[in-house]
Amino acid sequence: MTGQTRSVERHCDVAIIGGSAAGLAAGLQLGRQRRSVIVIDAGEPRNAPAAHMHSYLGHEGIAPDQLLEIAREEVRSYGTEILTTQAMDVTRGEDGRFRVALTSGGTIIARRILAATGLVDELPDIDGLGRHWGSDVIHCPFCHGYEARDQRIVQIITHPMGLHTAGLFRQLSEQLTLVLHDGVTINDPAVLALRSAGVSIVDAHVQRIVDDETGRLTAVELTDSTRIAADAVVIGTRFSVRDAPFVSLDITTTPHPSGLGDVVETNPSGET
């Protein structure tokens, strides 16, 4: 059943906070193990801006919300409940059980909590990126790179990790330009290797994404007003953990080794 909770306490073995692909996959497995499970879905999946998802075997090119519809039906078939609401706060009682306060009212009492809230992508402060994020502005060569094949691709480098995907985008298009916006110097060995492979390198800062009168992305504009024609823009995001519901449990995040964001440390079993 999908719906809102009433102002009562409900009990289950496992409360899964987050109802996108990871949370629903967990709900499916736990349901098949005959555990009582409630999935709490705020309806904010990370891939919401994307119209299609790729490289997902058996569902190539499907819309993200269409996949979720299929997954919810499968999960419910094993008795797992899905609530359309948001977890505000998670606390742990003296009996060891967790209490999940919901924005819709009511509380879930669970023996275990599975956190599947995911990440938030933080875009660099460049005007216009957000308007095209998930369509003409992409970050992953495997998710949406094929759709930009043979086009004029401008990759804005804001962190050394951005260079790791540049070679993959070069494989997809010979019209690749790298703009060294921040975090990488023109003499970086990886930059020199890309230049020797025929990639155009521009050492400058980007100030905005340029659209035409129809709203279609057409160029990247630098701080000196120079424009680089583009059909697609590649940008690396930084990520932050959706940890707000778990603050009361004193769960803290630590920097990821890549320097691109924070993660929650767990033991080999995945427990905090």
C-alpha cells in the first residue's frame, strides 16, 4: 500500500529510509526473507533530472520513474509497504529499537534501519548549469555519453578527478574541448597526455552556459567573454550525503578519498 501514515506507532523489522533503486532493491530482498519491512520514500531520487537511464541491463533507455513503478510493484508483491512521506528524525530507544518520526505524522518503530537516502549532487557555481543538468549537462560517460557521441563536447574541469573521464569522452567524440576551470594546471601530466592525443585544452574560467532563443545549449562562455561552441557540457559534481534524518544518532560523515565529497563510514558488514 502506498499512502500517508496516521498519527500512530507502527512496528516492523526493518525501516528503509529512501525509496529509490537501492532502497527498493533492499525491500525486495528483505520481503523475500519474510521480514516485515516499511520503505519510506520522499520522492527525491538523485537521477530525477534525467529523462532516460542507460546501461541498466533489461531496461535500457527506460525513464527513471518508469523503473520505479515496476520496482514498487515487485516489492509490494512480497508484502513490503511503501509510504510516501519523509523521515524527519531517527532516534534509538533504551530497548535498542529505532523510532522514525515522519513528516506526515506518526512514528515507525523498527528493529533495524537501512539508510538508502543516497547523495546530493552539488554543481559548481556557474550560471546556467542547473538549467541543463541531466539533459545537455552531463557527468558520466557511461550514463549519457553515447547520446553526446560525435558532438561538440566541452568538459569543464573543476577537480583533478575530472581528468579521469576525459579520455572516455575523447573516445566518444573527436570534438572534445577541456576547459581547466579550477583544480588542475596546464602542465599536469594528464593534461599534457590528453593534448598529445588531440584534445583541445583551454586554460580559463567559465562564467556561464549560453542558450539560444529556444533554450537549447549552444556554447560555454569564459570570463573574458570568449565563447566555445558546444552541444553538450560535461561537469564533475561534488556530492553530499543525505544524512539529515540521522543527526540524532550522532552519525557523522568523513571526506571521501577522492576529495569529491563526504561519506558515512561503515564496517565490512555495512553497519555504522
